[in-house]
Amino acid sequence: MNIEAFQKAITSAPIVISYFSYPACNVCKVLRPKIESLSAQYDEVAFLYVDTHEAPQLAGQYTIFTVPTILIFVDGRESLRLSRNFSVGEVQAFLERMTGLMRA
């Protein structure tokens, strides 16, 4: 994925979870399906996977130095960044808050 395609993708839904990792990361392999499943529970949320080895320019553009890293974009703007040590609960709490605001 190139930078232009990524920038278009982050505006494809009101909230976009971009998940940066690479196949050799064991923590990433366990966490990714959980985050994908969580994002599928919300109509307003889209999930985007970025392999940092296949898209090093994109990782550099968004200063991704470790994996897994999640960037959550709300209306095309980075609103939350979580790296390495985070829980699915943190992501869920943020999504609940954002979707609640959108529905209000």
C-alpha cells in the first residue's frame, strides 16, 4: 500500500483502525483477529491492515517504530495511537466513546 492509497482509505469510513504489523510478529498474530472482530461490531468503523515490511515508506511517514501499532483515525484525523503494550479493552473504550458521540 502506498501513502496515497492509505490516505484515501483513512477517509473511507467515519472511524478507521489502521493496524501496523508484519507477519513475523507473534503478538501481532494474536492481537490482529481480536481487533478486526472488535471493529466489525461497529457500523461506523473500518479496519485497515498495513504490513510494515511491504510498506516501509508508509510506516516511516506515520512514524511507526514498533509493532503492533494501531492508529485510529476519526474523520480522517489521527485520534489515538497505541503501540506494543495495549489491550483490546482500551481500543473498545475509545470506540464506544467515539461512536457514542457520533450517535448523540
